[in-house]
Amino acid sequence: MELSGYDSTRIERFFPKNWKVIHFVDLRLRFSQGSHYFIGMRFLHCLLLLVTSFSLLPIISAEQPIQLKDAVRPGEGRLAISVNSTDASIAKLARRAFGLHGGVTMATSSKSAYTFNIERASGSSVTLAISSGGQEQLRRSVPGRDLQNAVLRACDMAVEATLHTKGFFAGKLAFVGKQRGVSEVYTADLLFNRVRPLTADRALVTGPSWSPDGTKLLYTTYYKTGFPDIYMMDLSTGIKKPVATYKGTNTGGAYSPNGRSVAMSLSSSGNAEIFVAESISKKPRRLTTNKSLETSPTWSPDGRRLAFTSDARGKPQIYEVSANGGPMRRIPTNVSSYCSEPAWNPVKENLIAFTAAVRGGFQIALYDSVKRKSEIVTSVTQSAVEPTWLNDGRHLVFTQRQNGRTRLMLLDTETKKVSALHVPDFGDASSASFVY
């Protein structure tokens, strides 16, 4: 809803359907009954217009989308904001969250385009008020699972209202964490305030991948067999079920956008190929048939296609295939002789992020099918690998490899701002997956 809009149904409350007839009769009466009646009717008419104007002020309901006018400063590409709260812990949390977003920059209230005020309300909810130029533009009550979740959801609401894109602060990550030499699957919020392990297998694990609703998680583990198998974990029960334990390697499990199908890379046929199972309980069907290796499947936003890595030309490149099968087609990234780990943008179907070999290391690149060209979007020390998109289609998380350590980083693909998601003392973290 745009705040400058009017509700036509509310006009009818003051002007009935036959108002034209009544108005015509009024005009005749005005001239027939003299100046006193004319003045009286004019006063009544002005009073009615005044009441109507107040009644047509915009009203924000919980179900309506919020959208304030664009206030990104020309040439800067970022929105200047200030964040206030009488609760110091809320202000600190909100400012830390906004510090991750590449589309905003922190400023004082006098120099900001918008001021976000977040205050504690009843229970686990907060009140969000957005002001601009000293005038309040929006006030909302925002519930949450707890206070932190409510604050982060309020920050997301502020992003949606002012930048007109989805917020990601209240989302969650799954990733591989390595502490004291042991790798397990962990989950955390983007601020790494709440981190907890999901597995305790004490075995090599890779490639966690959320279901779209965030209730299930696919991952590859060497648990039990000592070979890579795909398992599914139900987070509501903690129960783990095998999805693919075929002879050879079973890796790259990824849910389709509707959560019904699972793509994976299996080598049971002799070499790694792309397969799709209509559900985790059904036998997967083969999509590719080649002498080359096909790995790392990723779904298009509409679930009709899959992009993946193949060395059909001798070195890894990005290919795509229909989810129903058929010939595979190379995506002309044309930026490096080594391209792998594709991640299809969930919002902008024309964009695919991937890992590219650059100058003796690896960096994250972005392919645009409309422009039919690629761009290197990171320039970190040593290597950036394993991109995964956030829900806004603008930011992505990647793994930085440096001096034998791994760390999760956040990238704004528009401004190229890079932020570390955790301190090095946390330990190694890699292979992230995001869900909101």
C-alpha cells in the first residue's frame, strides 16, 4: 500500500450513490431560497469536505504491504537511516543488523532520510515507528518468538517499507562448523547471537540445504558408512532419515522451490550425474547421462530448470537442464576456465552466482542471462567460494578461505560491501544455507 492512496469505499460513506441528484436539487434550492440559505449550505458543504479529508487519511493494516517513497540519495546507492530506542540493548541489536545491509548507511537523525524507532511492547513484541523530516510515516506492532526475533522482524519491516525489498535479518543459517577438529552441522541467526549444533555425528559433513519452510534440512555425511550419503533431518523432531545411500558418492541434495522434489548428484551409475527424486521416499530419476562429472545442482526460482557444474569440456563449467530431463546446455559465463558451485537467484531469475578461478585463487562471480555476461563481485584475500543467496535476491553469503581457515561472509552484490558474520575465534565455518 502506498501511503498517498485513498480508499474509494470510504468516500461512499459520505457521498451516497445518488449524490449527484441531491447536489442538483441543492443548487435549485440555493437560488430559490435567497442568500441566507446559500451561505448556510456553503458552510455545511465546507464542513463536509473537511470531515471527509480527515476520514481519507491513510490507514495501515497488518495485512497490507508497506511502501514509503524512495529516499535513496542520488549517486550514493544507499539509504541514510538512524535507529533509536530507549532500550539500549534494542538499539544495539538493530544497529548491528542494519550494519550488515549494503543498501543503508547509518547517520544522525538530522542527516538521515528515515529514522527508525523501535520500542519494547507487551510480551515478545515491539513497536516500530518510521519518521521522515520530523513526521511519523508509519507505526506498527511487530510480534516475535522472543524479543530478539521481534526486533529483527521490525528491522526487516523497515527495510521493506523504505527500500522496497525483502528484509533478511530474521532469517537463519545452516552451515558446517568445525571446532576442536570436529565438523558438525550448525544453525545460527545472521548475527551469530544464537548458535547451536544440529548434528553430533563426529563425522565429516558437507552441503547443508534448507527446505523452503525451514523445517527440514538436507546434508551429506560420512556417518555410519564412511562414504558420502545424503540425509534429511526433521528439525521439529530431530529425527534423521537417509535420502540417498547408493553405492559411490551421494552429494548436493537440494530442495525444489515448492519443497516437493530433491535434486542431487549420484555416482551409482559409474560417474556423478544429476538426479531428481519427486520426494525423499521415492527413487530418483536420472536427468543427465554423460561420461563427465555433474555436481552441485541448484533450482531455478520457478522449479523448471536446474543449473549444475560439469566438466564435459575438460574443466568445470556451469550448465543447465530441464527438470523434466533433456539435453544439457552450457551457460556462457565466459569469465574463467574454472566455474563451479552455481547458486540460482531466488528472486531474479536472470542471475546465477558461482565460484570462479581468478588469479591463483577463487572469487564469487555473477552471471546475468539478460546481459549474457559475467562479473567478478568479490576481491577478498585468497579465496571466496560456496555462494548462497538470501531471500532479497541482493545479498549472498559465501565462504572466505584464508591461511587454512574458513569464515562466513555477507556480500551485497549491488554495492559490493562485504561483512564478516562471525569473529575468527568462533572457529571454522563454511557451506552456508539460508532460509527465512
